[in-house]
Amino acid sequence: MTEADGDTTEAAAGRRIAVLGEMLELGDEAVEAHREVGRMAAENGVDLVVAVGDALAKQLALAAGAAGVPDIAMVGDNATAAAYLKSIVRPGDVVLVKASRGGQLWQIAQALTGQPVTSL
């Protein structure tokens, strides 16, 4: 998320939505790194975190909520995330999609923009 700081367009009337998947291969630092990302979402004014994945995504979601992100959603896979987002995204919303490449979260962005969904 730090790479995106300052590079996003402000949504005048929309929400900031962060779709965040698990960061793979972090080893012993994984749990704390995911919690830190959740806290960063709150610090950066994210209105909704959609955490995609399993145990590490749950840590991210819990930390985001505890740090003040007003809305949190937990989903287990990309297809569920895409379906959920299609049902709630409104004009003016800004959506950031970020995870390790192994999470293939580009599939969510593809689904939201009407592109064919691809995999590795």
C-alpha cells in the first residue's frame, strides 16, 4: 500500500475501497505485516476494506477494523470478491486492488472492468 500513497485520484463523492489479498512468502513476519497493512488502510482514509483469502487476510481485516476503517468485508476467493464488489461499487468510488501475484487479484479488476478473467 505504501507504493500507492499519493498516486491515487481523490474521489470527490465516492468511497475509497481497498481490495487486499494475502502477501505470500513473508515467513515469520507475515502476521504482523498483514496487521500493518490493515492499520495503513485506516491511516489513509479507506472507507471499505475487502480482505481476500484465509487466515492472513483475516488478520488484515481485524487490524483495519480496530484502527478505524468503517466497513470491512472478508471473502475467501476472487470470484466472491468480484461478485460482491459488482453489487456495491458506485460511480465515483475509487478501488485499489493489491496482493501478491500468487493471489491473482488482477482477476477481480478484470471482472470489474468487463475484461476476460485470466489466470497464471
